[in-house]
Amino acid sequence: MTEVRVAGVGLTRFGSHPERTGRDLFAEAADRAFADAGVDRNAVEELNYGNFMGALAEHQGHQAPLMAEAAGVRCPATRYESACASAGVAVREAVRTVAAGDADVVVAGGMERMTNLDTEGATEGLAIAADDLFEVRAGVTFPGAYALMARAYFEAHGGSREDLAHVASKNHENALPNEYAQFRTEVSVEEALDSPPIAEPLHLYDACPITDGASALVLVSEEYAAENDVDAPVAVTGTGQGTDRMALADRTDLAATPAAVDAATAAYDDAGIGPADVDLAEVHDCFTIAEVLAIESLGLAEPGEGIAAARDGHTTADGDLPVNLSGGLKAKGHPVGATGGSQIAEVTRLLRGDHPNSEHVPDAEVGVAHNAGGTVASAVVHVLEVAE
Amino acid sequence: MTARDEGYDEWIDALSEGAGYALVCPEGHGSLPPRRVCPECGSSPLSEEPLPGSGTVETFTVVHVPSPRFSDDAPYVTAVARFGPVRLTGIVRGVDGDGDVDADGDGDAIEVGETVEVDVGERETDGGRIVTFRPVES
């Protein structure tokens, strides 16, 4: 097994770009990743591309060859789809490919174009990540599914909408200096509480926005970096994935996400670390309650205690374990099929010290990224470490 | 007309006739059709066991922003309720006593722990068949 290094990362500004085509979004992210890496695009041996709802949003299937063209690479190219974890699984397979010695240079990332649909269209698109027969036909929307989990969590462990509002406020605060974030505006706890209901108990500011955007990473082997003088100080040292029953109603516990526990356990084992070694985390906060469930699954909070982490200041920028210093999906935005790649890009920059929020974590050596699909029927966790 | 979904539509038919069932594997895990093996443990055969007459609400949400198929239904209440070996997901009806959902959407019309009966109703938007719950008068 060889060590996998992050040679370069590239993102588009996340936001509302309804007129921009998916191929242009991914081309921009790839361009930035190549420039950041200093790796020639002719060296790329595989492209792993994540996308969720392109067939609905752009009437475009078979997107991988299209994105290879957009990135200016000619190599085996494959689209990965695991709902909101699409880029996470694309990155994971790239990591495994490089670690196994099957390739020295792999590009992984993803793209989602969403705001060209109206709200109902995007809501319909997102809902197809749930079980069509037993959930969508019973009126389960994506916010609705997380609302079901939020109420189940409150019933099991206590907690309130105000606790969730602290998560929203924290992540908006973190996004302020992030040039790639969709929302660079403060949201107070009171404003979050007063926002209109979407799927109760969740309100507008509990939800991530609908976002267009793309992410790309250039992953290389340690040997390739050394031989080609590529500056790649951050390594992906652990990867893990978990799967759960598709429908929320079929889960053992409606207030926990065991697929993410499985993914985290595998990723920590792969890296040879434990939760106590983690200095920062980027987690999949598509809704505020999702951040709570994520940090509990990652072992960063005990079950039932994640709800208070933001309110008590543990996970704020100046807390002992900053979570979502990028602003998270909540404020940075959530272009579904790109998100898993963008989380790795944010952790890489935070660990390299060139992220606008790196000042909050000057001594950080270990970061984790947690990417979830649907109501966490799919989960991917990666461990990144400063290697040199 | 769209094609039927074999297994699922027969299950909805049975539910609408008051003869709803769960599939139960030799290990006692419940699931919903169509299934060839148990989704929990992979075992078979699966037997059809009648659902209990009432279930218990474990969680619910009041949906204000619907997908297009539910445009005219919103706001509506979706709940997850335990019926013996399975949980069902459905839309709560009759919580105002007039066959409509809680119109002001404050979520007080139903509570976790409440007892409900299951039936099959129609979406207001397009008439599609949906699993419905109705609180049992105590």
C-alpha cells in the first residue's frame, strides 16, 4: 500500500448560478485543482466523478465522459452516484485505487446543478434519494425525513430547536471569510428560530440551501509526488464507508446513523487513529440535526450529547473541536454531487494552513470529513493528516 | 396509466381492505413487500403475518414545502408508526376531526406515542394512493 497525497484541490464558488452548465462548473473546479496541484492534466489516469440528479436537472445521463472532456483529460472516467454522498464515494474509490498502486494520479470530485429547477422541482429531485414506494409516496421530502429524525432525537435525548439554531448560527459565522461559500452572512440564534417552518420541527435556517457548484481533487501517490517534485503535504490516511436500510422507518433507531458509525470505525482503523486524535471535522450538515448525528457517529460526542456541542462552544471556531469551519453545507452550500469532494478540499486547506479559517486551528494535524447520502443509508468518512 | 408495482400494489390493496400484512422471516424480522429474502439477515422463507389493528406514532413532521405530487396537500403531517414487526410511514388524516390535516401546521394535532389505525387514502393533488393514519378515539 502506498500513501495517498492530496496534490491539489479546486472548487467553484458555491451559490446560485442557474444559467451555468454542469460541464462548465466542473471544468472550473478541475482547472483550479490542476493549478493548485502543479500536476499536468495529461498525467491523469482515472477520473472519478460524483453526480446525483443530473438526469433530472440537466436531462443528462452518462456524464463522466462529458466531464473528462470538460477537465481536458482522456482516461477511464466513471460517474458515481450515492445521493448526497456521490462525491464521497468517488473520492473513496480514487483513494483505494492510488493506495493499491493501480494508478499514481487520479482526479475525483463532483458537480451538481440545481437552481435551474424551481423549489418544487429541486424538492422532488432530492426526494428520490428516499425509498419511492414506502417514503416518497407517503409525503417524505428530504427536509421531512430529517425532521422525522430530529423529533425522534428530541424524544430520545431531549434538546430543542434552540440547540439546533446554535448549529446554524455557528456555521454561518464560519462561512463569513470563506470565498467559496454561498452565504457569507451572519444568522443569529433568534433569526434562525424565527425563520418559517419547512418540515417541523425544522425551519428554513435549519436547512442547507439549494446550490450549484463543483469540486475536484488531484490525488497522487507519495512516490509520484516525490519523483515529480509535487508539493502535497496532506495525506488521506483513512477511508471508510457504511450502508444502512434505505428507508428511515426500517432503521433500528430513528435517532442515530449507524452507517456513519461503520464508516468512521473503518476510516479510523485504516488510519490507525481514534476520535480523540481528531483536531477538526467537516461533517454533512444538510440540516442542523444532521451535524448533531454526525459528530455522535464520529465518536466526537457521546450519544445524546451532540445536541449541546455548538451551544456549549465545543464545536465553534474557538472551541476544542471546531466542526464545519468552512461553513458546512448549511452556509457554504450543498451542490449535492460535489459536496463530498469539497469537504476534502476544505480539510486539506485547513491542515495546509492556507484556509481563511486556518488561524483557528494552527496546530491541527488530523482532520476528518463525513459525507452522507439520503437519511444516511450511505456514509463515507475520510481521515486526512499532515504528512510533512 | 402507469404500470402497477407488483408486490407493493397488492400490499396497498390488502391494506385498503383492512387486511394489511408484514413479511416475517424465520428470525422474526419484519419487512414490507416485494421481498425474496429478509433485508435484515438474508434469511427465507418469508411469511405474511397480519398487521396489528393499531400502531404507535414514533415520530412525525408537518411538511410545509412539498414535492409537486403533494402541492395541494401541504401542509400535511407525515408520521412513522410502529405496527408489530414493522414501522409504516404514512400521512396522518382526521386530526382536526374533519378529515383534513392540522391546517395551522403547529404540529399539535398528533403526538409521539399516540395510537393510530392505518388505511389507504388519496393524495389531494393527483389522487395517487397513499398510506394514511388516523388517531384512534380513546
